[in-house]
Amino acid sequence: MEVKRLSDALGAEVLGVDLISVTDEEFQEIYDAWLKYEVLVFHDQDLTPEEHIEFSKRFGELEVHIAVDHLLEGHPEIMMVSNKQVDGRYIGAVSAADYWHSDLSCNSHPTKASLLYALEIPSVGGDTEWADTYAAYETLPEATKEKIADLRGIHSWNRIRNPRVAVPEVHKDAEERYGTRAPDDALHPIVRTHPETGRKALYVSPRFTLGVDGLEPDEGQELLDELFDHMAKREFIFRHSWKVGDLVLWDNRCTVHINTRGYDEIRHMHRTSVAGDVPY
């Protein structure tokens, strides 16, 4: 097994490993590399849903995604990220990752790790970008660090309440999806301490962070705009062009990600999510 850095910012590929038969020793190497590089790419994997789930469980307890209409039948641990249609209905989350975000930061216990596996990939477009929020925090002006040190962001699943995002046209049930089904808003520190590395990272995103607790709305939005613009600088970003058989593992505690779009063919993937803890 070999681990090779993929960019100056973050990300590495793990070569010479079959995720079906990873030994305990190999898994520890993978886990250590994941904490170091934040995003790991495994090429040429051939996984059944059961095998995808079993490998994912090695990182912790799996969670069932709130988008229950996009779960793989018989395997609720897997959410389909897909623009494939069956009987005129999209079977997967068409709008997944359409804005920068950390997975389910709107929950009281946000996602720890995500593992996305490519089954069908368009010939053009559909890349994913990840930004290193350790580096984004560390390069902030000292005055900004002091200002945000004890502030908390307001995170919400509800797109209707978020002026920075749009409700996808395919979601005819928007009021139920983002209202009735939505969990309560979550308050999380804008500066999150990673529970395993001890490093500090920005923990906000355009998709989920609606405001700043304790600040007037205009002041909160101005601060968030500043942070969002900073964390999306090119020097913090790794971009991955997918191939069938790629599985990408990322750490939601110190990254945000986005789907760059630009395709009109089928893009069909399976994603598992590892449950996390309360940010501090």
C-alpha cells in the first residue's frame, strides 16, 4: 500500500489496496493518512453495497440520512447521489453538494466521515472540490480570529430560510422536506477543535450556516460573507475528477466540499456517512 499526496492543499490517493480485504494494520495506516490528508482517494474498487457498508463501519457507527426518499432499498445506510430517474422520479439526491458545506452540520451531532463511491460517471464534468478549513482558519487575520473565537454559527437544514441557496425545482415537497422533516437548528462553534488532531478549523458553510448567534443579522451576515469568501480561496482546494470505481473518504470536521456540476449525463454514486460527535 502506498499513500501519495495529490495537492499542496489537501488530499492523497491510496494505491495498492483492495478495501474488501483490508487488514487491521492496513486500516490503521489508512486512518492515520486520513487524519493527515483529510481526503483520501481509492481507485479501482469493486464493492457491493454490503462491502461498502462494512468498510465504512470501521470508522464508526453509520447514520441514516435525513433524505429518506434517496436511500438504497434494503440498505438504508447508503444514500444515492444520482440524477438517474426511474418511472419519472429521481432516485437519488440530485442537488447534493450544490453549495459548499460540511455534511449535515445542521444536526446536533454532525457527520464525522463520508465515503462516496462512483458507479456511473459522466464523460465531462461532475468533479468534486474540497477545501481545507484548517488552513482557512490558520490564515485568517489575528483580529478575525479573536472576533470569532467564542462565536457560534446557526446551522439549518431548511433551504427556504437560507437566502444563499435555492430550493431545487425537483423538490415539489419543499415545505415538508425543509419544514416538517427538518431537525431543529443547531448551534456550533465557528472555530471547531478537531477531537482527534486537536487542530482548529472553521466550521461554517453557505449551505447550512444561516447566521451568527448573538450578533445582529446584518453584522452576522457580513462576517459570514467574509469567512465564506476566505475559505473558498484556490490555495485551500483539492479538485477530484471521478472515475468509475473511485471511493473517496473525507473528514467533515476539517473540510467543506462542493459538486462543480457541468454535466448532462448520468452521475450515479453511493454514499455512506459515519456519525460524529458534538462540535466544540
